Amino acid sequence: MTLFLLLPPNALALVNHKTLGEIIRTSNVEPRRFWLRPHFVTWFFFASDLFSIAMQGTGGGMSTSESLQTPAKAIALIGLCVQLVFFVCFFFIAVYVWCRTEYVVSTGKHDRDGAEAKTKVM
């Protein structure tokens, strides 16, 4: 049961990381910093999610054994903390991309301009 509570937020985060990488990629902006390369954004955060899932899954799996309850809680908590650190990094990159006008999103038929489309996506 603990496993099903810990893993779904990681799956949702994967979608968000891929979306941010696609925004950066389709904007055709030459990245000035390594952390703004679309390949880096997508794969770095994908790897961090897999690492967090593994840690939380290990802690959740170990929690089924009574003798391993204490270390299992610690491992699951460390996995959550690792995920939080990477989420904060992702948050700052997302805010940076959102605030910069050179990163654009193509408009749909109901959008007035690129800024409105970008606001919807972000």
C-alpha cells in the first residue's frame, strides 16, 4: 500500500520534465548554461526520478517486514528528500524558462498569443 502512495507523483513528474524539455527544444534558443539544454533537462530529471522511485520502492518493499520497519522508513524518507531536492531544481529551471521571452510555445486555435499559450502549458 505504501508503494502505491509513493510512486504516482514520480510518474506525474516525468511528464512535467519531458514537457519542459520540449519547450526548451522547440524554442530553438542556444543554451548559455548546460542545465538549459533540452537533452540534459529531460534525461537528468528522468534519472533523478528513477533513482527516487528505486529508493522509495525499496523502502516501501522493506516496510512489509517487521524487523526492517525502522530502516525502511529511513530509506523511504531519504528517497522523498532526494525527490524534493530535484523538484526544487526543476522548479527554478521552469520559472526561468517561464519568465524568459525567448522560450516560446506554439499557439493553438484558442490562444491569442504565445505568452498565453506558454502560461497554459506552464
